Amino acid sequence: MIDDSAEVLEFPKPKAVPKVPEAKQPEPPKEKDPVTFYRLGLTDNNRVSFYMGYNEITMSRAGCQQMIDQIKFFQSQLDEEDDHTPDDPDGGEPVPLPVPEQKAA
């Protein structure tokens, strides 16, 4: 009888491979939540909505024009400022108020 085990070559047993810890990717800096100072837009019932802080007003076309006229009026009451920007077409001069059209009754 021939011993066959002498002809068998045994391979070494594989060693356990150590686990390499995964490199953690640094988290990108999170953007802070945006702060909305005011919002201006149209509503579904044909009005303009102006939201600022915790208050909101809605205006019709005539209401918008009245607000524009009032803002222009109060803007004309402001004192002149020394730092006029060169691209200011009127040089900071107050804009005359438009005269509302009189409708015949």
C-alpha cells in the first residue's frame, strides 16, 4: 500500500484580514435657514399681498397706487443724504407726486 498523503501538498490557511475602519467624510457645513424679511406677491383673488414680520396686507389695484403715492410723498420729505450714488439718475432729488386724474361724474 502506498501512502498518498506524502504526495499531497497542503496550502497554508488564510490569515484573518483585519478590518480597516472607514474614513469618515467630513460633513459639509449646513446652511442656516434663510430669513425672509418681506414677501410681495399676487393672490388668487386679484390682489397684491405684502407680508412683513407677522403682518400681511392685501391691496387692490387702487390700494397699490395709493401706497406708491404715499411712499413717494414721504420719500420726498426725507433729508438729503451726503452719499449719493453716481448711478442715481436724479441725484437724490425728490420725485414730484403724480396728480390723480379727475373722473367726470
